[in-house]
Amino acid sequence: MKNTKKETTIYDIAQKLNISSATVSRGLQDHPAIKKETRKKILETAIELGYRRNIIASNLRRQKTNTIGVIVHELNSNFITSVLAGIEKITTEAGYDLIIAHSYESYEKEVANATNLFHKRVDGLIASLALNTTNLNHYKQYHDKHIPVIFFDRVEERSDSAKVIIDNHKCGYQATKHLIEQGCKNIVLVTASLTRNVYQQRYKGYRDALDEAGLPFSESNVLIKDLSEQCGVEAAEYILQMNPRPDGAFITNDFSAAVCMKTLKENGVNIPEDIAIVGFNNDAVGKIIEPQLTTIDYPGIDMGEIAAKSLIEQLAEDTKINQISTLVVRSELIVRGSSLKNRH
Amino acid sequence: MKNTKKETTIYDIAQKLNISSATVSRGLQDHPAIKKETRKKILETAIELGYRRNIIASNLRRQKTNTIGVIVHELNSNFITSVLAGIEKITTEAGYDLIIAHSYESYEKEVANATNLFHKRVDGLIASLALNTTNLNHYKQYHDKHIPVIFFDRVEERSDSAKVIIDNHKCGYQATKHLIEQGCKNIVLVTASLTRNVYQQRYKGYRDALDEAGLPFSESNVLIKDLSEQCGVEAAEYILQMNPRPDGAFITNDFSAAVCMKTLKENGVNIPEDIAIVGFNNDAVGKIIEPQLTTIDYPGIDMGEIAAKSLIEQLAEDTKINQISTLVVRSELIVRGSSLKNRH
DNA sequence: CTTCATATCGCAAACGTTTGCGTAAAAATA
DNA sequence: TATTTTTACGCAAACGTTTGCGATATGAAG
């Protein structure tokens, strides 16, 4: 039961029709220099013989793969899922295929994925950096071969690639300012490594909002964690042992915020009366937790579409003028119960 | 600034060393018939010239891609993420690359992905069916070319492909029996289309548990939804208008269960006193909601590993004996607050 | 009836590997 | 020393497309 059947090639079609393989090839791709009639015959015998175009041979000849690679730092957030949907929409419209690689927030896996996609000869790359990625050497090979790379969300600001991001500084500022407006005077920030741009910017926004309101900043109010489930628990424990207790918390990830909130509640803390909480990402969990979580929303689907459009644009133009651009998509604060101290 | 630099090929290496390209090719892949010394020289000049193997040419010649495709019906659940992690672990160990495609629970997208991966000439396929997929013709092309396909979780039982699943009947039975043991006598089942095996089996388990306990079955206690957020709300509304009110609910998706629970609570229903609830999947949200959600846990990572191992096994053996196997991975009921009526 | 433009199509090279087979040299054996 | 085996490597075909260029036939224009 071995696979003995040979694949049918354009030669088989050509032979059957007594024409050349060149004509078949052209006929299959709607080349204008082929008579309607012969093209029709070609298509007919193609399906008759069960022909499938050998993309590998085609890629080899054309020196292109019509494929773009995507590297994401995580998968199970609906932000990322939305981004992927946005990317997919644009790329399929433009006739590109997609290869999605997952780095699991690991620098090593990100490197492996980058070189892997490079060897697979993707025509372009869209990537979001892992949490602990600081070295970008694995993208240098792309630049050397003039393969466009676009970063989204998690970017490296020193890089001269195109980037599509949100205004994390503004978000951090808005979130913090909102807490201040609710009367908070002692606000904790729970976030991830400040080496990653998104957290660095949110941190700055947090500080700027404090400064503007004339509130003191304290190192001990900033908790650098990994934004996992465990992180939520630890953040709660830290808050519980603080003296004086903070009256607000900005936790830059909805899931961690939810876990933290839950842990605080279990220890008798009232949300938002004792501590007001703001998360980040507008994940579904924020609407499940009680009270519902105030958070920052930003449209993943737009980010994906913009990143993909931008990449395809770069692929289209031979001229590598490539004005290095940073695209910023809108974002907004969504106020819900977890932060509404003065609603009465 | 056009990309003028030609790629270096094995010919360039061969020329520089005054040997043949065949020797270079063999040297690069550790062929035993190459002297240590020449191999070393080859590797050295390879990196010196910045050589990268042209996988496309290699694939064309070998008629293999060393790539396996994965089609998932969704992405943003940690079940699927775990499955992908499991698959990735095994496949990378075996030297295969992965292409992940996402069908967004859409039959059309699933078909598109299947033919796309087929044209990309993956060596094998691992897939989970979309909710409304009933026609499997898009996998026929794989069988025709003897490309192994393995289904996981969402499978078609009539198919003669290998499958790796959980015992959904047992899960449904256990969940329902647990509710009965908690004193429930009027149990609602909220689930998705019974054409999909997982929901069909869970439904049967539900019915069998009722029968065994001598409890009556009622069509009006079964709600077929799509297990979205909206579904959770609708399920709650349905339950609220039921007369008499049910005292238990088995909702075959944690997120929907959480939304439903929340909506019920908002309408004055006490969980679990008035209605006990069991979900499915052991998603993170189940530990956030209050009370925490009783659910069914099953290890995605094991499913992924098993599916991948099974596929690679099929790829290894030329002999297509291929005993059609159905592999069942363990699963278990996790009891938490949402169903514990008689904890006092 | 020439001349020329246009419409169709074929030739053959190229893309970069891999690999069956052959061969020369070196080593082992008789 | 003569013969056989082993070692190490080269030749050239094959994988299936795509495409620049040339060739033929057809019709239009003069």
C-alpha cells in the first residue's frame, strides 16, 4: 500500500494536450498571452488529472514563498487572538500565507522561531518580543537580506524596524490619574520587567500622573513580577503586609489583577472601597470578576491589520526607501466597578 | 539599495575548496562517506561565506517538507495552548517544523486551512474540527496521497483516521452524577451542537446519569448554544424563567458557565444553594469566579504529545499497516465551591 | 502582393539541493 | 606482488516550476 501514484505535473497536462509545459504554466496563472480556449482546456485537464501546483518548485523558481511569518509572545489572550485575526484578514486578502510561531515568553524560543522562519524563507515577519528579550541579533539576518520585519506591541525602541504600538505612557498615565481622581493617594503599581517597552512606558505614565498630582513616589510601591497567576497572589500578599495599606492598585494585566483582587477580597479587603484597582488589556476575565474590572482596552484586530498592511506595503515597493515609521493605535480606559470609589 | 547580494550556495563552497557540490552537500549533513577533515573545512567555509541551506530546494529534491500542520478550532483557551505546547515539544524533538492554522470555529476557514496546508505539502496533519464541521471531504485529499491525519478532541467518529480524545461520556456522566449526589433533582444541561462528538457524548453521559438515578429527563432541560459569552447570559435568562427552577446546571464550557453564574447571581440566585453548577475545561476563569467553579480537567499537553507521537510514528513506518487507533487520555472531575451543596 | 504588428506558443535555462552510481586511491588481504 | 575490499569523492540527473527570448501564424495596413 505504498504511495506509488506519481503526482501529476504540468508536463502531464502538456503531453495530454500536445502543448508545451510553458504554455500550461502560463495558462494556469492567467497569463494574457494564452488563448482563452487553450487556457480552458488546460484548466479542464488539470482537474481531470488531479493536478496540484507544486508550491515548492514554484517557490524555488521564483525565489519567493508568498508567506509571512508571525512570532507572538503568547497565545491565550484574546488580545493576541485579535491581532492574529487582523493579520490574517489582511494577508489572505493580499494572497499571502501565514506561519504562526509561539515563543511562550521565552527568549530562546523566540530566537529559534526567528531563525526557523528565516530558513523557511518567509517574505516578511511580524513579531512581538518575549518578556526577557533584549538582544535583537536574531532579526539581523532579516535586515541583511532586506526582509522586512515589523514589530507590534512588544517592541524594541532602539530598533529601526517599523513598529505598531499603543501609547503605553498615556495608558499608564490615564489609569493612574483615574485612580487619583477617585481619591487614591497611595497607589501600588504591579507590572513586569521594565526592560520591555510596554511596561517601561506604563511605569513612566504612572510616575508622571503621580508627579502631576503632587503625590509622592515610593520605590516600595512598585512591584516587578511576571504577571502570571502566582504573581497575582504574591501581589496581594505584598499589599496586605504593607503599612500603611495602599488605597489603589494599577496592575498591568487583567488576569493578574483578577487573581490579586480575589486574594485581597478573601483577606477581607473591600474593592474598591479599601483599594481601587485598574487592570490592563480588557480580557474577558475582567467582566467575570466582582466587582468588574476597570481596565485599558486596545483593539488587537486593528493592530494586526495595521501591522499586516504596513508589511505588505513594504513588500510591494522595490524601493527600499522605507521611511521608518511608528504607528500608534488608539486605546482607552474602560471604567468599571473595581475602581469606582466615589460613585454614590 | 536593492538586494543585490546573491545567496551563497553549496557550489560556492565547493568552488572555494576545489571539491564537488555533492561532497559539500554530504558534508553538511554528516554523511559517513566524508572525511572528518573535509567536513570540517566545509563547515568552516560555510559559515565564512554566510551560507544558509535552501530548504526550498532541499524540499523539492527530497519531496518532503519536514513540516507538520496543525489546525485548531480556537486559540484562546489554555486547553488549546497546552495542546500546542505538547505537540511542539514532540515535533521539535523529532526535527519537524510546525505550521499552526486557526479555523475560528468556522467550517469554511477549516477547509481553507486544510487545502492550504495540503498545498504547502505538510508531511502530516493534526486537527481539531470546528463546531459546525460535518463534512470531512477536505481531508480526503490527504488520504488519497497517504498523508497521515490525526484528529484530537473534536473528532469525527466515523472517520478512519487516528484520534486522540477524552472519554466525554464518562465526563458527562461524572459531572451529572456529582450534581445528583449533591442533591440535585432537576438538572439543566447547557451545551453545543450535538453533531460534534464531544457534546454528543457528554449529553449521553448526562442522560445515563439521570437514568441511573431514576431522575426524569426533559427536553426542555437541554439548551443547545454556541458556548460564547452571550450564550452564558442567555442560559441564565432561560434558567431564570424556568418553572420550577432547576437546582443544578452542567455547562460544558467554563467561560460560559462563569458568565451564566454571574448573571444568575446578579438576579438573586445563590450558588450553589439554589443552583449547583459544573463547568468543563478547567480554564483559569474557574478559579476567579466566586464561588470557584467545579469543572472537568483534562491535560491538553498530554493530548498534544500523544497526537504528535502517534503522527510521527506513522510518518516513520513506510508500511501503511496503520492500525486505526483511538487513544483516550485521562480526565477528572475537579470539585470546587460552585457545586458543593452539602458541604456543611 | 509585400510589410509589419499582433497574438500564441515553444525552447531551454535556471532555481539549489540530493543521491544513485561510478571511480580512483588507499588499505587490507592473499 | 597481485587481488580484493574499503574509503572518499565526483558526475550528472532529477525534483517541478517559471520566464526571457525567439519563432510561427494570423490579420491588418500599405
